[in-house]
Amino acid sequence: MDYREAGVDVEAGRSFVEKIRQSVQSTHRSEVLGGFGGFSGWFQLPSGYQEPVLVSGTDGVGTKLKLAFQLNTHHTVGIDLVAMCVNDVLTCGAEPLFFLDYLATGKLNPEQLTQVVAGIAQGCRESGCALLGGETAEMPGFYQKGEYDLAGFCVGIVDKSQILDGSQVQVGDVAIALASQGIHSNGFSLVRKIVERSGVDLHSPLDGHDKSLGEILLTPTRIYVKPVLAARKAKLEIHGMAHITGGGLPENLPRCLAANQSIQIDPKSWLIPPIFQWLSDTGEVSPMDMFNTFNMGVGFVLLVPPNHADQTTNFFESQGIAAYAIGKVIPGDGRLVGIPE
């Protein structure tokens, strides 16, 4: 016997590496050192920082991958993978520097996984970070045929004096919501159950939409890095930031508050995309459970002084991102107030 008979195709692995070479190199910044394909990735810290602090984050895409398998669409989940990591790192004010990916599958399919890496590379270019390296593991018998799993790892940098850690947030600060592009990458165990019970074909256009249900559900997570960093560079005063992921606004928004603070929101103050109403109606999901599961159209939130609220919303509108003042910081015990029951 040989390794190929055991289920691992070394030649397919080498072919895959060559297929992704151009995508990976397209993300490289000037600080990347060394070549492609080594045992490790090298990155020189950028200049201009007085007290540089490295910030790390890791995440995956979750069961949204199941829909990618069903629809044979693999590019968008690569973008999701990067977005979930870089948006997290961004919340403390850090600029993402480089990204690593871990990709595991039962049998290597170079064409399929090249799409995934192309999406990862696109996400890296959109966030300005280098795809510095990764690992592709072929593990026969561990995954279903045609399936894979993804994990991402991001490292960013911020000056110590510029870190947003909650201490800057003040009672009266206004919460500015930046619109999501849809469901992003959370709640898909519930989404898939609703779709299954609905009997709607993923390839069929959803009522009132010009896209199929599958296309709507696979819309990738929006990457907020460049516009938010541009806002800070433009000296817009930002006291706190939150990435709205699993657990929705109730779980994630309070994470950027200081002690003895809560935040009150008005759920009618922003536009909730129609897909959420479809999920709620089709799955008979209560409003409270919707808000506790999904982002409900809010992908990222900034906390700013009241006299900077209009300037902030105008700035992000000019960047092509819908922005809404949705609430304010109040005295409290760290909870979100105002979601419907």
C-alpha cells in the first residue's frame, strides 16, 4: 500500500498549492518577508507605532458551510472566514496585519478548495491584511464526501494609547449601527432547519427578491475594517465598538461598555432586511429569539459622543454603508434594553 491508497493524494496537494499561489501573493503587504510555501510566515512590524500592541483573533464559518456544500458555492465562505476574524480584531481599534487559515477535508478537491482560498484572499485584500500562510489537512474518513471545515486566525496592531477597552465609553454616548449585508455567519443551524421545513428550493427566487434563497443566505459577512480605520484616521471620536455576531445585539453590544453601564436601543430605528422577516414568519420564531440569534441588519456598532453622531453617520454613508443612530448608553448593569419580547 501507499499513502494514496490510504486516501491521501500528495500530488493533488501539490497541485492545490500551485493553484492558490497567485491568490495568496495578491494579498501581500510590503511587510511580508520570505517566499511562498515555507514552514512559517514572516512579517515585519510596520513603523510609526510608539507602543505597538499585537491583537489576535480566531473564528470559523460554522454550519453555513453546509449550504455552501449544497449549492456548490465556495468563494463566499472564504470571505466570511476573514470577516469574522478581522471585524473582531477591529473592535479594539487594531489594524489587521496578517491572516492564517486552517482548511481540513476528507479528500482534497483542488478545484473546490481553490475557490475557498480565492475568497479568503479577497477578504484579506478588502481588509488590507496579508494572507501569510495556512494549513491544508487531508483526513480520509473524517469528513463526509465533498465537505471541509475552515478556521481562521488574524493578528493586528494598535498603539497602546489608542486601544478601545470600554473605559472611554460614557453615559449618553450614541450607538451608531453599520448595516450588515444580511445574515452574515451566525445562526445557520436555525436557518437550515427553517429552510428544510419550509420546502423552498434554495435555487428558487425568494418572493420580492431578484436573487435565489441560496444566494441571499450565502451573502458574505461585510468587512468593516477600511471604513472604520478611515474614520479613526479622520479623527472621528469613537469610544467603543462591537462586532454583532452569535448572540446578536443582546450578547455583543454590551461587551464594549464600561462598568455600571447598559445600552438602550430602539428596534424601529433601522432598516431590517426582508430575509429576517421571512425567517421569522416561516420558522414562527419570536422577536426575542430573532434578536438573540441574528444580527437583524446590524453588523457593527460604534459608540460616539452625542455631538458626533450626525458626523459619524454621514461619514459611513459616504463610504457606501448605511448607518443609523439606534440608541444610547445609560446607567445600568451591563444589559441591552429595548429588544422586543
